[in-house]
Amino acid sequence: MIKTMIFSFLKIKTRIYQFLRKTQKYTGTDNVYLAKGEFWLTSGQIISLVPAFLLAVAFANLIPKETYGLYKYVLSIFGILGVFTLSNMGIAVLRAIAQGYEGSLIPAFKTKIRWGILGGIVCLGLAGYYYLNNDIALAVCFLIAAIFVPLLHSLSVFGSFLKGKKLFKISVKYGIISQIIAATTMIAALFLTKNIFVIISIYFISHTLIKFIFLKVILKKIPPNKKVDPETIPYGKYLSFINIPGWIITHLDEILLWHFLGASQLAIYAFAAIPVSKIKSLTGSLKALAQPKLSQRSNEELKKTLPKKIFKLFLAIIPIVILYIVLAPFLYKIFFPQYLESVIYSQILVLTLLFFPQMLFTSALHAQKKKKEITVRQIIMPPIKITLLLLLVPAYGIMGLISTRLIMGVIDLPLIFYLFKKGL
């Protein structure tokens, strides 16, 4: 009986393998690699959605909008301060690991921490600013956050190590465990207290400890080799410096909402964005799979095959967008009844998913180290987005912010396609 079951399983596995190989001529992709990696990454994302979803429900039902808005504002500022930890160093590390230079990991990590100390100092300055302006709540929150700026942001570089080695199963395993522990800790805190200082402290402590423990475990189980690419840190610094405007404006939208409309409106927007961001995280596994492969492809091959793959991915995302628009009102009524105002914003915001496939053009430029094209994009796009945000958010609030994101997607598509064709 057991032998028969094993034989049947192997037979099915062989047929799936043969099917994936045969269909490669239609997709133009290594379907076996994609299936293996996508299975683990997507499975991990789906499983991780459960604790993340439960945490969102807890935030929606256990604390006031104003408290959640304050929490999101602090995390937005904390996110911006991550720019001091060389925010794009992970891209350079992933590229180095994919090419066999695993010894580049630790020097990159130490470099991120050294630069991150500046971010901690700036965060202390913000705490002092709010204290002098008699906003004790924000002063204390930023005082707490300052402790964690250098280390928490820098620990993220170890994800690039696993992805660069294509160890997607291990990456997913640790990711799921991390999500469950962090979400459980936060949910317990929300049941026990409404104190924003306690909530912020538990967030930073839990995420830092989890990442640090897994770092030690990973390095013990999978010690990197000693090969160091001398170009990794300079390239990581270059990518990080050129991305400073883009990194800042990624978090600027929520800060502007806080400034012009207050904590409550920021909370409404945040809950409009939560489901969309989770859907993006599912599709985002493709980026993690693509980066190591793109680093190993020639310019000619990428120029010939990548546009077709991106168009097919765009067609695959359309039904996902339509399905979400239909289901969103029912989902909010059941799980986020306090945030029914977020529904219409979320339905419009999901249209930004249609621009997701073009990120593969950007990944290709990073993988092939096309500095000129990367620089051009970073010079053009941030000023446009800042201008749109400053014009539309004060005038139209949340809808102005969402309109900015849609307009930026429309502008970026022809620009990144042109730079991709020119650079490669």
C-alpha cells in the first residue's frame, strides 16, 4: 500500500515537472524554478496573512482611531529614518550573494548600523522638538523609537542573504514564525492596554528581538563563505544615496495626512491601505524570485524576454483587482465595521496593483548595475510626487493622496520602460 502511494506521488511529481518544462516556451520563464520558489514564498505570505489580519482586526476594534493614527505616524517617521541605515544596501547584498560573494554580508550589516546611529540621533532630536512644543506623547514615542533605529532597520539585510542563496523555504519558515510571534505579542498588548507608549515599546522590542535571534540561528546553520565583493558596499551606498528622495516620499504621504487632516483621517487611510498592501505582499514574492535570476542574465536576454513576461503578469493581476473591488464592502462590514469610510478609498487604491509588474524593469536595472538609468529615474520621479502630494493632499485629503499614487504609476511606466530599453 505504502509503496503504491509513493509510486503514485513520484509519478504525479514527474508529470508536473514535465508539464512545467513544456510550458516554458509559452511563458518564457524557468517554470520549475518559479514553481518551487513561488510555492514557498506565496505559501509563506498566505500563512503570514492570518496573524497580520488578526492584528489588523485587533487594532480596528480595541483602540480608538486617534491612537492608531498616532501609532502609524510614529512608524512612518521611523520608516523615513531608515534612510540613514543605507536603505537599499540589501539590493547590493542580494546581488553579491547571488554571485557567490557571501562574505559581503557582515561588512554590509556593520556599515548599516554605523550609518544608522545618525538616524537614532535625528530621532532624539525629534523627541526634543516635540517636548519643547509640549507634545509629551510624541516626545516619549520618539525617545523610545530612537533606541531601535540603527539595529532594527539594519537587521533586514539578512533577508537578502537567504534570497540571494535562493533558500526560499528557510526564508519563509523564519518569516512565518516571526510574524506569528510578533502579531501574538502585539494582540496580547492591545487586549491588556490602550497606552500608546506600551504599544510602541512592545512593537519595537518584539520585532528587534525576533530578527536578532533568527540572525544568530541562520548564521550558525548556514555560515557564509569568506568571499567578499569589494564593490558591494560602494554599490549599496550608491543605491541608498540615490534613493533618498524616493525612500522619504514613500512615507511622506501618511505624514502629510497627519499634518493636514489629523490622526483620525490617517487611521482611515491606513485601513484602506492594509488589504491592498497584503495583496501586494503576495505578488511581491515574484520580485524576490526574480532578483537572483536577473543578476545572472545577459542584457540581450533581458531586453528580449522581460517585457513579454511583464505584460503576462499584468493580465494575471486584472481579475485579482476586480475581485477585490467586488468583495471589499462585505469584508469591511464583517471585520472592520469601525472603518466603513475606508471602503471606497480601498477600492480605488487597489488599482495601484496594476502598476506592480513594472517593478521588474527596476529590478533588472538594479541587477545589471545600470547606475545612469537608476539615477535618472530617481532624479525625475520624487520631485513630481512631492509636488502632487503638496497640491492634492491639502485640497482633497485621502483622495488626493490616492490620486497621486495612481498618477505616479501612469508616469513611471513609460519612463522605466524607456530607461530599461536604453540601458540594456
